[in-house]
Amino acid sequence: MTAARGGRQRTTRAAMGAVALAVAVMAAGAGCSDGDDTPSAEGKGGKAKAGTEKTERKRSKVRLIGDGSTAYTGRQPHQPNAERLAPGEEPPQFVVFSWDGAGEDGNELFSRFRRLGEKYDADMTYFLSGLYLLPESESTTYRPPGRPPGASDIGYLKDENIAATLEQLRAAWLEGSEIGTHFNGHFCGPGGVASWSVEDWRSEIDQARWMVRNWKTTTGFDDLEPLPFDYEQELVGGRAPCLEGQDNLLKAAAKEGFRYDSSGSGLQIWPEKREGVWDIPLQMVPVPGRSFETLSMDYNFYVNAADGDQMREGLLAAFDRAYEGNRAPLIVGNHFADWNDGAYMDAVEEVIKELCPRDEVHCVSFRQLVDWLDAQDPEVLEKLRTLGVGEDPEGGWETFLGGTA
């Protein structure tokens, strides 16, 4: 079957099923963040079960929120139906592509990958840094925990870049992708987010929401269309700068109604909840030609002096061992950055082109992934979590899950 999306035909799938790391890199290849997600000033996804189609957008009267920066426009279009696995059914293979910082600059990487997602059937998660919608002239309205008003370890965007970022956010959401958060000031290392209290994190989350919900007031861009969603409802997860401070972040996230967090590092196994929130970490993946693995993020390949070919082949190898083994979701993190002359951007593009059009693969946002997880029998998920990296289910899926759903 096919379902129309944005004027083109999309093939439905048999089952819906599917940080920047800095300062130092551990011997195993894990790391923390580069501390700078700032775009240079110069410079689809989840599929429905067989017999279903993605919901077509039902146009309703736009209801502006607050100063008109955001608006309620109805249910997000192009969302797959999350259905519970039948007894003995093989789990779908999910792949999540996510982007830290998510801003549009002269290199136009946000728009590049948004268009790729539309063409190659990939919904994605864009982790917006709230400051990317706040003009530097209004910087002191940001009150970072433990820092002076307006302080930030990433730069503020120029007005034209703010406007371009708004355009991409609007289009991405309408095409089915998710707008999460990378929070605001990107404070890594001593005195940074690793030391924040639960209340510090709650303040940061509240300010991230405020910047998205009030950009018309802060920018004066009265002639631009609102973002077509209520960010109080849209924002259900994020990724912390440098993958730091997750313990208190999870507690804050639970209080703020988040459904997931992707600030950890882990293995290619099925995720579980912590503090009532799905903990979906970046994963250790192969580095071809090297004796260690690294996190599934562009910056980690960069700091390990791996080239674009190694990143591409490493991600494809990680996919293969999940697909042929435990079917754990593959989680990929990236930045809109030109490290190694853009080799990692090219690698990610090639992986998207290779994997996402496949009938058996579901390239989804984090929100779509947790929709599916929440629809499953908890006993089935618990059994899936007993499978190690690349481990085949004993007796095949029909036997392994035959009596648990």
C-alpha cells in the first residue's frame, strides 16, 4: 500500500514497529562533549502496520498560543500507529537519527537532512537549543543556573539564522519529525550541567520552553508564521550537553512530564525506564579497522580520528548485528557540523539512504519509538531486555516471544 505524504507517495511498512562529546575520549572510545553546537554564522520515518496508513493532516482552525509564537493546529501529521506485538511476532527494527543543537546556518545542514528525511522515509528528532531562538540583544532574559544572566558556552544566532531555524522547525514538524531539546547554554565540565540540581534542570527546561513560546516577542518577527505546535505538549525529551548530569536530569524530566531522555551512553540493547522515564542512550558501535568501539555519534568518530568511511561502515555494522540479532533500536546522534570536511555528514546521509527506504526498517523519532514501547506488553519488553548485543533469540522469535504477549 502507499500513503500520500507531502505530495509524494510513501510505501507503508509491514510493522510499525521501529554529545557533542568533549574534552576527553575514554580508551573504549566513549567520550563527552565538544561543548560547541553553534552553527556557523557563515556558513520518513515511522511506518504503520500492514493495512494502515499514516494519518493525513486534518486542517483545523489555528489557535494561537500566547504571543502567537506557537499555535495549536491539531494532531501532528504523518504519525505511525503504535501497535502491540502479537504473540511470537518478530520485533520491528527501529533506527533513530537525532541532531544536537538543531540550528540552520549558511551551511544549510538542517534543511539538507530534513529534505533527505522526506525523500528517504526517515522521521528524525531535532534537539533544539533554546538559545537559537533568542536574539543576543535579549540574552539577559536567560538565567542559567550558577551563571550570570545571558551567559552561554555556545553563541547566539544572527537574526537571519533565527528566522531560517524557525522555517526548518516548522517544516520538520509538519513532515512528521520531532522537536526535542538540547537545553540552552551548553555548559560542560567543572561547574557545568554535571553539577546541576534537580531544580536547576527544571529551570533550564522551563526556560527552553519559554524561548520557543515567546520568540515573536524577543525577535520582533511579527510577520512570520507561528510554529504549528504547543511546545508544552510537543517537548517530551532531550539530550544533555556532553552527556553530563543525567541522574538529576532524569528526576527533573519526570517532574516536567518528559517521556524519554537520550543523555546516556550504553550498549545496543533494548531500553528501560529510570525514574519513570525511558532512558534511551547513545550506543557503543564498531569502528572498522580499530580494536575498540565508540559512541554512535559523529563527534566520537572525529575525536578517534576515524574517517567518514569508518563511520558509515561502523553504523551499518551496528545495524546488521541488531537486525540479525536482538532487534534493539539503533540510536544515532549527530551535529550540524563540518568536522573532517563534512565527511561525517556524508556518512550519515549514506546510511540514511541505505537503511531507511528498506521495507523492514523504521526510521523514527524518539517520540515515535517511545509510543511503540509504551504500547507493548511490559513482559515482552522485559524479555527483550534479556538479549545481549547482537544475540539471537533462542529458538527464534516465534518461540522466544510466543508465550509472553
